[in-house]
Amino acid sequence: MYKDACKWKLDVPMPDSVRHLNVSPTIPELNCRVVFSAVSSPVAYEIEELFASNGYIVVSNASAHRMEPDIPLIIPEVNPDHLNIINQQKIKRNYDRGFIVTNPNCSTIPLAMVLAPVKEHFGISKAIVTTLQAISVAGYPGVPALDIFDNIIPNIKNEEEKIESETPKILGKYGGDRFIPYEIDISAKVHRVAVCDGHLLSVSVKTSRKADIEEIKKILKGFSGYIGVYNLPGAPEKPIIVRNEMDRPQPRLDRNAGNGMSVVVGRIQLCSVLDFKMSILVHNTIRDAAGAAILNAELIKAKGYV
Amino acid sequence: MYKDACKWKLDVPMPDSVRHLNVSPTIPELNCRVVFSAVSSPVAYEIEELFASNGYIVVSNASAHRMEPDIPLIIPEVNPDHLNIINQQKIKRNYDRGFIVTNPNCSTIPLAMVLAPVKEHFGISKAIVTTLQAISVAGYPGVPALDIFDNIIPNIKNEEEKIESETPKILGKYGGDRFIPYEIDISAKVHRVAVCDGHLLSVSVKTSRKADIEEIKKILKGFSGYIGVYNLPGAPEKPIIVRNEMDRPQPRLDRNAGNGMSVVVGRIQLCSVLDFKMSILVHNTIRDAAGAAILNAELIKAKGYV
Amino acid sequence: MYKDACKWKLDVPMPDSVRHLNVSPTIPELNCRVVFSAVSSPVAYEIEELFASNGYIVVSNASAHRMEPDIPLIIPEVNPDHLNIINQQKIKRNYDRGFIVTNPNCSTIPLAMVLAPVKEHFGISKAIVTTLQAISVAGYPGVPALDIFDNIIPNIKNEEEKIESETPKILGKYGGDRFIPYEIDISAKVHRVAVCDGHLLSVSVKTSRKADIEEIKKILKGFSGYIGVYNLPGAPEKPIIVRNEMDRPQPRLDRNAGNGMSVVVGRIQLCSVLDFKMSILVHNTIRDAAGAAILNAELIKAKGYV
Amino acid sequence: MYKDACKWKLDVPMPDSVRHLNVSPTIPELNCRVVFSAVSSPVAYEIEELFASNGYIVVSNASAHRMEPDIPLIIPEVNPDHLNIINQQKIKRNYDRGFIVTNPNCSTIPLAMVLAPVKEHFGISKAIVTTLQAISVAGYPGVPALDIFDNIIPNIKNEEEKIESETPKILGKYGGDRFIPYEIDISAKVHRVAVCDGHLLSVSVKTSRKADIEEIKKILKGFSGYIGVYNLPGAPEKPIIVRNEMDRPQPRLDRNAGNGMSVVVGRIQLCSVLDFKMSILVHNTIRDAAGAAILNAELIKAKGYV
């Protein structure tokens, strides 16, 4: 049973509804239509395809399939139309009822969510991203205390590459039969810091058309993406919350905004090198992981794919 | 006595040589030639001028006088010739034997030290700097535990402005009667993180002339600045240490390099937005504060100003 | 308004119902029957008496009045009958409709809650208590990060005395006109540790009658105190939760048990010096502070004092 | 080479003298007389005996052999005469030139060092010990950050048993042919806390003869053990440092006392349950581990066993 199989590490007790769930082997003999994948990437590749070819809808948080040309990389607020590639995917892979949908890397989600409306209004050509990422993202046992205590690790394996490659795909267009990535140069630098939950990103952006700070704030505040159309139960009321204080967002104070599903943006100001800069915060185990996958599943259902 | 006046917070016992020092009021009646100033900036302005006008050489770690046009802002390895302004300073301020010399802000020191040789060889036009700064810099009591525990504060008062304004002054030239700042756009974003000692900077740089990564590494490794000339006792053997590992520098592992007086640079790689990027680490209470002031005093002596 | 007056430090957003509350001066001109006091002890003494003498029911989390002979020190599960002293209090202090009720110190609450059923069944003569207390208890700004980071402070002002004196009062009897403290020797040693929320107590106990470990577990599990009688809305379903794992309770994993209102006990085992020992965990800002006061107010209402 | 084999985690750079040491397989073909053992206990048993039977003096920090009746468990300041059992050990085990000497568990060392002089003057019958132990003791990778961040773990495997059993052996007498353990009841409760280095112990003691607090302080301050006799180079000037402040010892402030080889005792006061109580601090990776083994090796040499 789940309660025996799981090393529960959250600060709320395990819900009773979960405690007595059966834990089954990872073989495609489950009595359900949708499966969620959070297995580690080396095995994810094969397992996810096995389930999809056996008729399951695979909603994956793993990185294995994200950059495949026929697999959608979805943030419901940003690019729900990318689901349209599913038909090509089924044909190409000879899937019948099954298919694979992925959500982005934990730092890419908040970045793409915030860049999306800016791109829409002003265009973006360049972004420099520095992340300060929490320890709860790396699975258990994850980071040894001796490595992160009184310390910062200035790298996370493959994370910079993921941010730099996934973001253009998400911000790009579905061209009818393939994805056309958005033309943007992204340079990412990632850090692991001693914070329990909450990734903070410091981002400088070059826009194609000049934008003033107040316009940017207004556009971010007003952003609802396509989410309103689908009325997804897990969607936050506001995907982006803009704060004006000089010292926000902060992980501990802002990570639970919108039940952990909102992205909080602050310190929006001019950048003397590119055009503007800002701080972005997101809850890395909610919006960036389980919550992202669930929202994708809700979108898949709302759009009639189930 | 010092042992009674001081709330000692270091993890090494207070040295006996310090315990029994007398603590005197801050009035210019001390029997010495050089005074060190680390008073907080609002009062530093007046106190430092009072001592200078009474014939003392004031070596200051405070920010009050750093940007004054007639006051040198010195890193011995970088701009020792800026001390030449002292004559103008004395004339202008009507000082007799006294004068004021300052050292830069704690994030500016490592930044300027690393940019100096790059500027020398390639020229620099732009830099984007994101800092992750330790808690030990803010004086005691400093940051409340409730603010920084499991958290990041995405701002430190006036810190971004200091980095952006001090660096051009340090990298600039002494033009015979005034400082000519170096023409560079710097955009800084600062964070306080839960690390005891050690500031980490993530920096992207645009060079005037194209530079490849190996050249940059070679130049940084070979940098000794003007320090060899003066043979200062407190100077580190190598002002800049370059590391090639994928996860260095780290505060806990690298802050004590060169007895806390070296700057450690790592992750030097191409930046797809500007030209190259890197991570810089420095011990914020040694190289950035007390150690900086002492090294300046040694330089002043070596150059014959005492 | 509250949102302007308050430095909100919790990791959940300030509830809307609270944001727009008016903040008034601390004078007895409020339109209500019950006031909660969490002012610091030096001023609490006077303010609480001022409100009580003006007809308010003062439910206090401050320590000022706790040990007064005519003021009840209440844990609803343990000693609700101590409220009976209110009549004497009113007469002695010449109060009309007002009176003062206090809740214990943050380490005393979990200790007394767990000792109460043990005392009832076996009697207790001695207890040695070592606490590991979270940083969130000391108010804001509270503990400086420089003091507690990578550190432990082996004392908290007056805390040991409070544990040693309050516990006998709570476990004692109301003798018709005065409190008769329970005869027990308690020796407390307190520590501040770098945990955000959750006090952990290590306790060794000498019982009057020999008790085996299984009996003690059974009695703690079965404890409901007098709480069932009053059906208080804020009371946890189980005041005491017993865990059998070798490494529980832990602050992050157990502090929110029973919505932060339950006390979690684990590692119950024989003590080779006294009789048995155990670990006790409690949420210090819920059960130990605001939650304690609210539960007391609910009890006061349930018993008809309002 | 050592620099390649070792994941160096200290905040001082690896000394050059160590970087280029050869790393050899763990077989008894080394060209030396003394070997230090810090292998994990399951394999230590066999390896240590293999080396001893091949003529090496094995100075071990592992727990495997500590409680063997013919193997000395040594703290040079406390029981150097226990080395006398080496002759019996050699005969019993048929060793020629080799033998095994161990040092105690990390929490036992400071406890036994402080109890030793108290026992000598007053006798001790009981002690209750609560430990707050640092993360650096568990080897690498050791404790996962997710387990200890914002948390306390109220147990460490086998640690309580080690404290309770090793202390009587160390405080006991060498009876000419065997050890006679000291008659004392010890009850230990251990915790892992988020401190990098430094174990803190809270200890209550019952003495056989009544002792007042000032006498105890005087005896602890005056303690030099047998160390003076042997003039060991690694021995601290004062094995025990007594502090009188209300909030000392603290791990970060006191762990490096005596170059990490002294034990710091504070908050010595009456205990209302036993007789007196105190806080004890020790550097867990110096005095408790490598430093303990080196000091034992120095003692072995000083006493002519090499």
C-alpha cells in the first residue's frame, strides 16, 4: 500500500484517501485511461512509450520526451493549442487511443509563463536567467545536507540546457504539422540553495519593441492565458501575481500563492544592459511538478481528448 | 576593553592580542597615524572627515566617501595608481597630513577584480550581475532568522546601485587631476541567501573584442595586478583562482581560498546573449571588508604615503 | 488597517478576512466582550488588568499573570475546572463582568498535556525536560540569523523557570478557594535551534507507581481529557497522537498533526535513571500560542462565562 | 591519488601535503608501523584484526572493537592506563607486534571527559544525557538535506546504546587482567540537528557525595587528566574549558576551542531532580574522530608501545 511504499516528507500528514491506495508494478495493466509519469528520465523513455502504445494517455513530468518533435510540451495558460500535434503523434508512432503529453522543467514553467504575455505584446529576442532553486526538487534522498548546508551549488545537471531549449518550444507556434520554435536567445545559470520549497528566478529581458515598466506590469497582471476558456478546476485564479514591494517575491512568503499554482513576479524594473529585469517565484513541487501534470490532464479532458 | 565591548560571533576564539585592547571614544585623539573606519555610513561621512582634517590617514570600509570625485576607491591589485588623487584631495579639502582612502562595496570588489584583466585584454561594454550574498555582511544583529530561514530576500538596500556605480570608477583611469570612469553598462540584481560567509556572483559579460573561453581562463589565471610590485604582506599569492569543475566555486568550499583573500572563478563558459558567463566567489568578511581595508593600508604604506 | 500594520511572515497569504480589519489603540473602548492579549510581558501586566477592570474577558497568551494565585492557567484538555477560581478573582480584584484567563508557556503546554494522563494513572514525582525550540516563537525580529545559523543557543530567558513553575500549577487541583500545586520536581533545560516551527521535548519521568511502556502508550492514546464534554470547535480530534517509529516525532513532519493542535509523542521507552522517557512535539505558534488562547476562549464560552 | 579519491567537504582547501598521497587498497602491505582505521563498522571488524595479526598497530575510530573485553577504549586524558591490557590482548589473540586500540563514540568522548574528574572527586551514580548532534558526523553523503532542513531527527542508530555502554568502560578501572566497568546508570537520548559541526550535550548528574556548583566548576577547570605526564603534541592546553555566560557553549562559537580538541562546559547549575546539570560542547570531527585517534596514537608512542 502507498503508506508503506512511500517515504512521506511533507509537513502535512498523508491524506487518508492516499494511504490505502494500492501500489502496482509499472506495467500497462491498469484499469484507467490516464496515467501520470514521474519516473526518472532514463527509464521514462521506454515506460511512457509502452503505456502509450497500450492505449493509455501518458501525462508526464519526466524530461525524456519533452523535446521530441511530435510530443507537446504544455503549459495550459500558454500553449494549449500545441495539443493539436497529438494526431500526428498517433499516426507517426502508430498509437491507437494512447498518446504522450509532457510538462516543462521546473524552472522553465515560470519563465515561459511570464515571458508568454510579454512576447505577445512586445516580442522578446533575448533573456538572461539566473535561478536559485530549492532542495525539494531533486527527489529523495536528493541533495546531501553536507553539500547544501551553509552553501550554494552553482549548477544542476542538464538544467541550464533544459531551460534554454524548452522555452523556445513552448513559446513557439504549432504550424499545422510541426512546432516552430520561437526565436529567442536564452542564457541560463542555475544554483541550488538551502531553501525547502520555491524556485526564484532573476531574469533580464530584451524586447523587440520598447516597453515601459508600467505597461509590462499591466500586461502581466492582466494575463489569464487561454485558461479561462477551459475552466480547469486546478487552475489558479490568477496565473501571474505582480507585487510592487522592493523585497518580493520571497520563497517562504510567496510560494503558496494561488495554492502554489500561481507565479509571483516582482522587482520589475529597467535593465541597463537589456531592457527590463524582474524576479519570478514559483512553487517547485506544486506548479512545477505534480500540479503541472494534473493541470495538463485537466486540459486534455477539457479539450475532449479523453 | 574590547572583549567586553564586542559581541564576538566568529567560530574561532577571540585572539588574546585583541581581547585586552582599549576601546576609546570616536574622537581624533588617538596616538597613531592610520585609522580604520567601519562605522555605518550615516555617521561615517562626518567622522571620517573629522579624523582626516586632524591629520589621520583614514582607511575606510564605509560607503560614505566612495563616490566622491577626489577620494580614491582602491583595490590594490586593480587601481593602485588612483592613490595619486590624494594630492588634489588634500588641496581641495585643506587637509595637512591626513586623507581618506576607501575600499569598494562587498560585491563590487570581486566583480572589479575579475573584470579588470578581462577589460585590459578584450575591453568590456556590458555586464549583468546576479549576486547571492551571505548573512554575515549586514553587521549584528543584521538579518532576522525569521526573514532568511528557508527563504531568499531578493534585494539589499542600495546594493545594486553601489555595484553599478563603483565598478566603472575602479576600472577607470586617473586622468592626472580627476577620475575618468570606464564606459561600461552594469545591471545588478542582488539576493540575500542563508549562507554564513561567502558571496557568490553570477556574471554575464560582453567584451569589446571577441574572446574565447580558454583565453579568458588563461588571462584570469595569470592575473597578478600591480600587487607583485608592492609585495604587500596581506596580499594573496594568487588574487584570482580559476576552477574547472562543473560545480565550483561553492561558498563553503572556496571562501577560505588564499586565506579568504583570493577570488575564486569557475564555470567560465559562452553566454548566448552576451559573450561569456562565469561564477565568482569571495569571502565577504575577509577580502570584502576588513581584509580589503588592511590591504589598502599596506598599499598606502608601500607607496610611501605614511 | 491590519495589512499595513502587520509584517506578515507566514508561508500562506494573509486571509482577506484579516487584511481589512481595523487596528485600534490598546485602550478599553472596544465593542466586544472578549479580548485576546499577546502583548509582551512587561506591559501585559497593566494592560490586561485595565481591560479586565473595564469589564472585558481577557484571554492572555502573555506570561505576566500566569502564576498569580487567583488567575487560572488553563489547558482545556487538562484543567478546565480551574476556571472556577474566576469568582474569587472577581471578588478579590473588584472586577465586575471582566476577568483574566491565561494559557501556559509554549514548552509547558505539551509537557503538561502529556504528563496529565500519566499522572492520573500512575502519579509522577520527577521529570527531566530538555527542549529544542523553534525560532518562530520569539516574535519579530526575534533571533538574529547570525546567532542561530549553524548554531544552537543553550538557553532562552526565563523559559526554564516557567516550565518548572507552571507545570505543577496546571497539574494541581482547584481546592475550592485556591490552587494546590501538584508535587513534582521538574528540571528543565532549553535550547533554541534552527527549526522554523515546532518545539521538540525530550522528557524522562519518574512515576509513583510502576508503569510499563505499553500501558503508558495505551493511556496516552486514549487520552481525551475533558474536552469531549465541551465539544470545542477548535479542539483537535485527538489531543495526543502516539507514534511507534524509531525516528518520530520530527518537527517538519509532525507539527501540523491535528491542524497543529495535537501533541505528538514518540520514542516511549524505559529510562535507566528515572522510569520512562519519550519525545514530545508541538506546533509552537498554533497549539502553543494563538491556538491555545482561542481554545481557552471557546472553553470559557462553553462553560457559560461569557 | 588522494585528491582524486576524496570528495573534500571542508571549508579550508585540501593541504598540499595531502593532495598527492597515494591511495592503496586496504591490505596489510603498507610500509608503516601504525595504521588508522575509520572504515565503517561492518567491515572494520575483519580488516582491523587482519592488520593487527600482520603486525600493525591499529588505532581505530570505528565502533567494531570498542566493547571487546581485551581491547582498550581510550581517552588519553581519562584512562591512559587502560593501554595495559595490550599484553593480554596480544596473548589472547596471538598477535605478535600488532594490536588494536579504539577511541569512543563521538558523544561518549565529551561525556566521559567531563564526568571523569567529577567521578574522581564526588563519585557519580546516574546521568541523563540528551544530545544535539551535528550533520558532519555521518560520513558522506550522510543525512539528506530533505530530512534535516527545518527539522530534527530524534534518533541516530545505535548511538544511545553506545553512549550508555562505552562510558562505564572508560570510567572503569583496569584490574590487572580485565576492565572493571564503573557502576553508573546512564540514560541517553540523541538528536540530529541542522548544525554543521559541533555536538552539544545536555547532561544531568547524580553524584555520590554532595557537590556544590562552585566546587564542580573548580574541579572541571583544574582538570588536566594524565595528559601532562605524556606531553602529547596534539593535546589541547586545557582539556576542559568552563564558561560562565548564560548562553554558552554554542556550537559555532565554541567548537574550535583548543583547536577543536578542548571540550567546553557551561550552564553548570543545580538540577532539582538529580544533583547538577550542565551543557557540554565538542567538535565532532576533530576531538571526536580524527583528533581522538591521533591523540591515541601519540599516547601509544609516548608510552613506548611503538
